[in-house]
Amino acid sequence: MKDIGIDLGTTNVLIYVKGKGVVLNEPSVVSIDTNTKKVLAVGQEAKEMLGRTPGKVKIIKPMKDGVIADFETTEEMLNLFMKKVMGRKTLSKPRILICCPSNITGVEKNAIREIAERMGAKKVYLEEEPKVAAVGAGIDISKPSGSMVIDIGGGTTDIAVLSLGGIVTSDSIRIAGNTFDEDIIKYIKEKYKVIIGEKTAEDIKISIGTVIKSSKKNSMEITGRSVSTGLPETITATSEDVIEALNEDLKKIISSVKSVLEKTPPELASDISDKGIILTGGGSLINGLVEKLRKELKVPIFISDNPLTNVVEGTGILLNNLHLIDN
């Protein structure tokens, strides 16, 4: 069995198989029959059931804020994904590299390691997401110069300065793409007195989401449930709504980035000032973020070529360069 890399994300699970590349990219969602406790669907099929299930069907997101919130369901989800990838072949003791946020606890690391071992791994490697994302984005982290990455995923934003193959200073905050969706839900409810679901909030974020004001104001019609009548109500959400909704949490992300920069040794900070900061992760794609960060941080900011797959692609590179893995 070939080496396997897994990006066990809050929003999506991506799997890399050595020699094949990225073989799976599916939502981290499971649907379960509450009567029989049987898994009905995983991934995209389960996500499509969100908000549309009968009473006996429960939708579970077993990952929360970058870590395992539901151990058994996560294990079952991964096993089903692996069967999807491998077909009828049985796993013959692969080496598995799994990515995790940079500030998870030892208990949380052990939970991830245990799942991989129960899947039949011969050797389990755990690596911090910002390091793997940097490698996947094409940064040569082995050099004695400073590189900085901001990985805005679904559950966490991981910020790290890297040099000589390791992380020099870092931070991980539980504010990211899913938090942005929650911010939009809360704002729409407060302003328009209409309750919307996660799927609608995500649609707003992707379609008209922005973090900077512009002369061009985008809008879209959305339908939710009126707080006062309980009946369906259609309103028009605008890009200005998204700016307002995300403002406070974006400030927290910027504050965390500044804190990491302040703790960075002067020589490495000088390198970052020259080379800039690389953005990865799905959350980095929101309109205006590059301009906002450039203005706030006063350094060049770039989005990587494949922000959604940088982490899992990085696992592939590290599996070919095991000397760069910490454990």
C-alpha cells in the first residue's frame, strides 16, 4: 500500500495517495439514522441532506474547529472515505500523514493518531497545517530564510513563520470560514429578522461576500424564515451586509497575524517584509481580503495558486521528504 496523506478538515476531508495525487475531496459530513444508529451517507451526499432531513435522520459534522468533536463518527467517516478511494482493496499497513491545527492539545493529537492506527497504519505522522500548507503552496521551508503563511480553513485560521524546515512562531485561532457563515446568519437575523440556514449563509459568502467597501454593491435575494410570523420570507442581502457581519472576526484574525509578526526574530521579519505573506485555505478566497491585509499589515500579500488543496498537496511532498517531518 502506498503512503497516504489526509487533510482532516472541519469543512472537507481531502486524501492524497502517493503516486496518484489527490483522490478524494468531500465535505466532512455524515448522516445517521437515529433509530438504527446506521450511517446513511457521508461526504457530498450527506451534505445535500442538510436542512432537508426527516426527524429520524441526523446530520453530524464530526469535526469542529479543526479537531475531532465526535470520535466514533470521525472514524466511521474516514473508513468509508478510504473504502471509496481503495475500492475492494484492503489497506496493507500504509504510512499515513495527517494534518492538524498548530495549537491542538496532546489529547486531541492522540485521538487523531489512534484513529489512523485503527485504520491499519504502519506509521502515523502528524504535522501542523500551516507548515504543510506552506509546502503545498510551493515554499521551500528548508532554507534559512523566513516565510510566512496564513491558512484560513473551515474551522481554524493557522498563522506561522517558518525557517529551516520548522515553525519558528505560530498561532491558531478558531475563527475561519465556518465562523464567517455563522456571522452572516447572526447578522441577517438581527438586521432583517429572518432566520437562514448554513447553506444560504455560505451561498451569500461565496456569491457576494467581500471585506472591503466598493462603489459596486452586489446583492442577492435569499429566502428564510421570518422571526415574527414563522413563515417563509424573501429579502435582499447586500455585500455591505457581509462587510458588517465579518468585521469583528476579521479584526481578530488581523490581530493574531500582527501578534505572530511581533514575536518573529528581526532577520526573519525582514525576509517576510521582502517576500510577503502567502494566503491559503478556502477562507482566503473571500473578495477583498488581500487588499484588506495589505493595508493593515503593510507587507505584500499573495494568494497561493491552489488554496483549497495546498494542505493535502503538501502532505504528498512531505511523504517524499520524510526528513522534513517532525515526528
